[in-house]
Amino acid sequence: MSITQLKAFHIVAQSGGFSQAARDMAISQSTLSTHVRELEAISGVNLLERKARGVSLSPQGERLFEITARLFQAENEAKALLRGEVDAAGGHLRVAADGPILPLPILSRLKAERPQLTFSLSVDNSARVVEQIIDYRADVAITARAPDDPRLYGIKFLSMRIGLCVSVSHPFAQRDGVFMAELEGISFVMRERGSRTREIFEKNLADHGISIQRVVEISSREGVREAIANGVGCGVVADLEFGHDARLCFVPLRDASELIDEYAICLAERRHLPLVRSFIELSARV
């Protein structure tokens, strides 16, 4: 097998399909497909499950992708070193986060220190953010998941209180605070499992013996906010992540004692890379 074939497989796996992978590699889709088929033929292993829209990884493909992620990350680091990017004012940082509000001030400060810095920001729930770090798909992350995996390194840099997110027409919108007992039987719009905000809210509900009526479960923050703005139900949000939306109000939960801790994390083996180290250190100061 060749590096070219492994690279073709890796980009297809990372992109989720041949079309996007071919654009990323600037080669024809047929050439890319040939490389992957040759790799499968040489190894005698089916690596990809072809579908009408995109591909998924077979169990063997998932294990190979873990290896190629490390392989090509090391290649990128070697290129950066040889180009002098480690000590220059640039570089590229892949960031994953469970929301955009907390990482952006850190990235803004980092870019001020490194004017040529570029970065990508992927937003997902806390569980999948951690997966991106472990799978080498992100360099650093901001997440509410404590880095309890020995492969991870991280620091806690702040704690947030949870409150209600309601439409401006909701009766709670005129209040300066609500108690947990007042939520009994209230309709809610909730994030999917894997959301740390949801987990902390449910812990507070359990502590107070409160049952709510869950109406809608939506996977994205944007979807949750739109549903709340349209009067579908109340939502839950951390105080520092509420943002600005004239249609919505933040109402503190006065007796919600469980907090959301936020961590800046990376792979332990990569914590000393200059860009990674700078991001982690800045998170404690911004």
C-alpha cells in the first residue's frame, strides 16, 4: 500500500464522501475512488460502506481512520516545523466547542498575538466535542465535559449558572428570577442526549424532585432558540452563553445549585505544541 492510497482513504473518511474529498484533494473523483479501491484490494478489507449519499466507515475502516488521523496529523506538524510556522505569527488551529461564545474571545486574543493565524471552529454537543479531540479531528476544544480520559489534558477556566430561555411573551419573561418548584409540569424544548446543559438541568430537577413536560427535542442550539422564540416551550441555557436575541429573555433559576464547569482540553501528547499550549494558557486568562 502507498501513502497516496492511505491519504485518499483518510480524506474520504474525514469528508464523509468522495465528492467533497475529491475537491479537498484537487483530484478527480474517479482517481480518488481508484486509490481507495486499490487499498481495499491490497489489504483484502472492506473499509467503506458506499451509500446513495456519501459513505460510512466499516469497523475496520474506523480502526484505520484512527491510525491515519495520527499519521497525517504528524505529517502536518512536521510540515509546520519545517516551514517555521511553529515560531511564526501564523499557523492553523482546529477548534471544537459546545458553543461559539466561549472560544471566540480566546481565539480573538490568540489572533492578536499571531496576526497570520487561521482557525476553524466546529460546534457540537459536549460529548461529540470530546470525540473530535480523541479522533484527531480537532486540536483544542472548549467543553463542559471534564477531561477524565487519561489521553486528555485540560484545565477548568470558568463555571456558569443555568437559567431559563423564554420568549418575550412568556409570563416568566417579566420575572427577575424563577424557583425550580415553579417548573413543575412546564413545557420545555430540550437538546439531545450528550448536551451537558441538559444533563446539569436534569440533575437540578432531580435534586428538587421536579417533573417537567418535555415537548420537543432538537439537536442544535439554533433550532432550540427558534422553537422557544415561536412559543413552543421554555428552554435552558447557561448565563454566559445566552447571547443576544430581541425575541428571547434570560431568567435566572434562583435555586439551581448544580453549575456547568467549562474546560479547555487537548490531547495530553500534544499539549506542548506552541499553538495548542497558547490556546490552553489563554483560556485561563480571557
